Amino acid sequence: MKKKKLILVTLCLTFCFACTGCASVYDLSEEDEDTIAVYCAKTVSKFNTSKKQGYVNLVGQSDDTTEEVVEDTPEEVTTPETEEVTEDETVANPEETVDETQATSEEVLEEASASASLTDALGIGGLSFTYKNSVEMSYYSMGGYYDITPQSGNDFLVVTYEVTNSTDGDIVIDMPSTGIVFKASVGGAANTADNTILLNDLSVFNGTIEANTTEELVLLFQFKPESLADLSSLKLQMVQGDTTTNIEF
């Protein structure tokens, strides 16, 4: 019986030594140790159901430091007292400030060297640009899923063109590479077209008009609503380098 026990113990010890292996020891930097410690602390805290929730503020500096649990309630924001304006200080009248998005015709429109249709002015072979309409909008929606709004106090003047590719091949339009800028004048005021992220914005359009198809592209200008009361006075210009062309509708 003693021999059997001795043999059994010997086999167990042999099996244990056979299952052991060599492990590599890695040297961790202080940053790695801190990262592991933070991760372990967060993991333990996450599954520690007895831990109270909320921010914990440490009170006192002695060894008998206690913890004060602060509920997750919004902090009260204290508004600083308004400084008094002295007699030497001048307060600007909002009505007298200059709106950078709104300028007079003399400041924006330039001396035109020629007049032409948009088709001839752009000169993109195979493409014709047909003026459709000009409308005032308080916001512009593209495809019903993306809306853009003008700056406060302004409305959009949306000028729409139908672009037709009458050829049997696709035609690429790369407006950013041309350096062309569009300007409009209406109601005694003038402004430069906005460069938006709209996919159908003619001023920054970079895409393809497929063969034998027609697409609508737009130009968006910002004006005061009173300037858009009568759109019959609308004038459109295309500026490319030193050349300014009046666009005929």
C-alpha cells in the first residue's frame, strides 16, 4: 500500500513539473503602470454595485480625511455683474453697425468688360446653361434632407439654372479650379455668392453632368429682405481674374 502511494505521489509531481512552462517578464514604464492601474480601477468601479454614484470630493488634509458624495446635479452658473459704462465709453448702435454680408452696388459690382449668356461666359463645350428663376427664401433645402440658413437678418436670393449636356459623353465641371466668382445686384444692394457645401452649388460645383441629361444648379446670395422686394432689378456678374462679364438672362 505504501509503495502504491509513493508511486502515485511521484506521478503527480512529475505531471505538475511537466505542465509548468517558462514565462517572459516584461519591464513596464511608469506610464504603462499608471494606464493599467487606471483601467483596473475603472473596471472594478464599474462592477462594484456597493459603490455610491456621483462625484467624490475629498474634504480636509489630515489622515482622517472623509469623502463627501456630490449628486450629479447641474452646477449653478453665476453671472458676473455687468460693468457700468462710463461717460467716456461709446456704445455702438446696432442699427449703425455695418453688415459685412450686405454691401452697396458701388462696393461690390465691378466695371464689366462684356455681356454674355452664362453658356458663352463659361464656355464649357457641350453644356448649355438656361436661366430658370430667381426666388427669395428664408432657408434653402437640398433634396429635402439638408437645410442651410442665411445669417441672422438676411434672406437667400436663389438663382437657378438648368444645365443640359446634349452630347453622348459625360462632361466634368470643376468650378473651384477656374477661380470664378459670381456677384449679384438687386434692390440697390449687391453681394458675392456664398460658397456652400451643397452638391448643386454652381459656384463650387465639382462633378459630372451625365450624357443627354439636365440638372439644376443654383447660386445663393444673402440680402436684407427689403432688398429682395422687387427682383426685376436683378443683375448678375461673373468675375474671373481681371475679366468681369455681365450675365444676360
